[in-house]
Amino acid sequence: MKKRIVTTMVLLATFFLGFGFNSMFVRKGHEEPLPKRVTGIGGIFFKCRDPKKMREWYKTHLGLQTNTYGAVFEWKQATDSTRKGFTQWSPFAETTKYFDPGTRDFMINYRVADLEKLVAQLQLEGVTIADKIETVEYGKFVHIIDVEGNKVELWEPNDIEFDKLGKKIGAVTTK
């Protein structure tokens, strides 16, 4: 009888310890999950002396399909291979102010799933948001500043509209 009581007590203690652990470290079902953060690279932007010459060099020597803005790489989305995705490659004039207040000669654009939720989460985490979310037909954009002062662009893409815009200006993608 004593052995049964001790066994029952051990089982109850284990149950309550497991329940307590679960309550402390596992997110509750009624809470909203954290937003998906970066889903891919949306673009690589860099400063150079002569953007036109740079675009031509990459077109001639590396086969990029360049246009006035640089080049667009087209790919298929991992979650749905029937949907296109895009990554922009753009040389900027070395005098551009677009990278300000960052001090580097490059800027990376990251694709994100839900920009508003991500910005709200980043604000809670103390990340510097450099400007307000801008919405255009091919997506939403905002800039943040990383721990070393680099300006980073976040893009919630609308790939369907981005594709339409590319066709409208006669851009050919690099595949």
C-alpha cells in the first residue's frame, strides 16, 4: 500500500512539474505566433562610380539581363513552385543618399512575409526603424538600422505586380 501511494505521488509530482514547465516555456495556443521574419533576399544594392558602366560590364561578362535599375533574378517560390519570386540587383551612384543614414557602400533588401507585424515586433525589441512603411503596387517597404549602423531594407513583395511592372518597362529577368 505504501509503495502504491509513493508511486502515485511521484506520478502526480511528475505531471505537475511537466505542466509547470510547459506553462513557463511553451507559447500558449491563444497567443498570436511571432511573425515570420526574413523569407529571402529581395535585393543587393551597392554604390559604384558609374552605374551604367557597371550594368554593361555585368551584362557583357556575366550575362545579367540588365535594365535601367540593374538586373532582376527570377526564381520559383519554395512553398509554391507555380509562383515566381524576384531578387533585385542594383548598382547606385556613389553619391546616392538612398543608403543614408547608413555609412556603407551596400544595402541588402530582405523579403518578409508580414511587414506590419514584423515592424511592430522589431519596435518591441528596440530595433531602430528609420522611416515609415511605404506601400507601392509591388509591395511594402521600410528601412531599419542594424547593430553596426547599416541601413537594411525590408520588403513585403507583391510578386504578381512586380512581374507586371517588369513586363511594362520591357525588363527581361535573369534566370
